Amino acid sequence: MPGYTTRPLTEDTWPDFATLVDAHNGVFGGCWCLSFHAKGAPGRSYEQRRAAKRELVAAGQAHAALVYLGEQCVGWCQFGSPGELPEIKNKKNYNATLAGAPPPWRLTCFFVDRHHRKQGVAAAALTGALQQIAQLGGGVVEAYPENTSGNMVSPTFLHAGTLAMFEKAGFRPDRQIGKNKWVVRKTVRARSKQPSVS
């Protein structure tokens, strides 16, 4: 397996993130990884979405674990609080089945460079995100993967990762909110900051 490392999305790593996004035409139809933020992306030009994402990063309101192969960013996992990332897929079903308040952290999406798919980048990004959450105080982490076991699932729906990947990382299924979509949870203990290596 390649020797991946992970780094936080910050103003310093923004150029690496932006290079990967630009190389894939803004990812997911020009989303610029904004769709789960309160501001969203609809109706904005490519450059407006790029600028909006950069503003969020500069303000410390956009979190992601960037995966590197050497000095090249090859993917990421976006995470944040429900306040930072209020939009999720199957939100109506999610809210209808939610008991109490949502947990403090959620993982909303993954992206992997087209030349590095099926090489463990998403799993490295997940590990990196959990490490960053631990450094930010830890707590219950929630995600919304697809169960691909025995199912033909379009890659379009896999932006949230697979249930199998999350279960391997120690998440437990909590409830089903879509045809193949699950809510999974894991408690992450707080720890001091250390270099993040997957």
C-alpha cells in the first residue's frame, strides 16, 4: 500500500486542496465541497464557489483531512459540527428518526483523485479525520455511508463512503435512513496534537 500522510485543510494547505479540486472541474458537478455547508453552492459560478470555500477555510469554518502521497494531495474527508455542516442527504428521514440532539461531529463526504481510486485513500482520509477530531476535543462522530453489500450502488452515491469501511474503522450502525444509507457512530477520545500519519 502507498505511504499516505494526512494534513488538516488550512490556509497553508489550501493550494494543494484547490489544485486537486481544479483538476476535477470543481468535483461533483462543481460543488467545491460546499454542498453540506449552510451557504451551499446552487446558483453560484465556479469562481464564486471557489472563493466561498476559501473564505470558510480562512475563517476556520471548513474542516477536512487531506491525504497526501508524497507532496501531492490525492483526496480528503470533510468533517465538522452540525452547525458547520447542517446539510446531509436524506435529511428528512434523519430528523424524523433522531432521538435528542445530533452528536458534535459529522463526516459528510470523501473525494479521491481519479488516478488513485481503490487504493486506500478514503480509508486513510477517514483515519486522518478521526485523528483531527481527537485533537479538537473528541466526542461522538456520526457519518452516513452506503451499504454496498450485495447491492449495485452507483459510484455517485459513494461520496459518503461505504458501510463496510466505517465498520472496519470501529463505527457501529445506528439506524437506516435511506434505501442503502445508514447512520453510523463512533466515540473518539480527546488527545494532544501529534503529527497525523495514516
